[in-house]
Amino acid sequence: MPELPEVASFRRFFDRHFLQRRIASAQARNPKIVRGVSARELEEALPGRSFPGSRQHGKYFFAQVENSPWVVMHFGMNGYLESFENPEEEPLYTRLLIEFEDGGFFAYVNQRMLGWVGLAADPDELIAEKGLGPDALSGNIRLEEFREKFAGRRGDIKPALMDQSIIAGIGNIYSDEILFQARIHPRKKVHDLGPQQIELIFEKSKSVLRTAVDRNADTSAFPENFLLRDRRKGALCPVCGNKLRTAKVSGRTAYFCPRCQSE
DNA sequence: CTGGTAACCTGGCCGC
DNA sequence: TGCGGCCAGGTTACCA
């Protein structure tokens, strides 16, 4: 689930529920979820402090901590955040549990353990270390830069869109929507794209993600002409009614409309 | 350098 | 009902 729009909704959720509440304790329910620092280090960095703010960069989320490094979270394939009031409500697969002095709880939940949490003195430093490109919605990306990053690429357009070092935040799902809205086949070679097509992809990247963020990543609230409203085997194209098809593109399953996105 | 692949984990689902 | 095999929205080490 967690690509840029989902992480944006997690951030919204985090800000609404957890800002300014004093932390009583933190516990890594599964220490393996903690990366870069020891579980103990993370647990000891939080008690007595609160979260004054938060940040997002692509698929990464940062929770600011008073007088302490930020808590970094990556959600992997299926992580999410939860808020609850009673211990018995703790979600299955809670990996990081935080209790506040008011008695409420924060949970970072991640069934498959593909995500991780850690500490970062400076989010920008971590972003640089990971080699992430500009956040897809930050407004910092320029068309020229986008073009340059694509120039000289040999492969298909879909994995290029998902390359976090070019633009951060687009994954398998939203790359399908962007290419569908741009009417471009996922296997189209980057070097076969004309300047207008590159520009179209650039614009659609922003508009698709903006729309998804505005609707809180709730696919049922997406516009009628969005593929993501019904992205599954056997579904029909929301524009022309053709049956959607799938293709393996660099190891991932791409959904597309063979008529709207001819090869 | 580039791009493709397998591995990391833990389930859910489908078909036999 | 049971079980094997495949698939899942991410990242990354490794190989060609």
C-alpha cells in the first residue's frame, strides 16, 4: 500500500493523533524492525519527550522528537499506523509500540517486516544517504531535471518512474495510474519517448499523486476515470471498457488498458 | 554504469 | 479440508 499518497495519509493521521502528547514509553515489539540503531537506543530516545512535528519525503516518514533525533519510518509493502486507547486493542503485527502519559497508544504495524524504523539526526541527511530524488509533490522537481534523469536510460518507462533516485514516492500502483492517464504503455522504452510524452508523464505524475493525496489515498473516492478504482484481474478500463491486461515489467505486475495504452 | 533477478519476510488465496 | 505453489503496493545486494 504505502506509496507517497498512503504515506501522506499516515502523516495526516499521525499529526491529528500524536503531536504534542508526552511519551511514557516505547517498545520495539520485534527488535528486527529497528535499523541503524539498536532497539534499546530507539526505546530510550523517546520517554519524557513529545512529537512537535513531522515530515515526509516520498515513501519515508519522519517524526520529529524534542531534543532528540527524528524517528524514521518506512512502511515497506504493507505497514501502517494505528492509534488506540486500551492495551487489548493492540493490532496484531505491532512492531513499535509507544505509550503516552495520557494512557493512549501509538502503533507502527507491519505484518511482513519489510519496512523498518530508525533514528535520524537530520532527515535531509538520510534522504541524501539513500540517494532519493526530489519528493514527487515537493514542487522542487523541474521538467528539465526530470528529462535529464531520463536521458540515456535504456529500460522501460515503468521501472524508471518507480526509481526513487529520479523521483521519490512512486511505486508499482501509482506508476500504473500515471501511465494510464498519460496513455503510455508500461513497456515503452524511455528512449523512444518524445519530449511531449516526457512532459506529459511529468505532469501526470504530479496530478495523479495530488489527486490521490487530496482523497486521502482512498481509491473508492478517486475520479471515475482512474484505473486504480478497480485494479485487478478481469476488471474493465474505466475509459473505453476494454478488459485490462497485465504484464510483468521488471519483475512487477503492471495493469494497463491494451487499447488506451497501445504499445 | 545500467538493468534484471533473487532475496528478504509473512501470510492470503487459488486450484488440485 | 489439506497442501503446494504463487502472488502481494518495497528495497537492495548481487550478477551479467
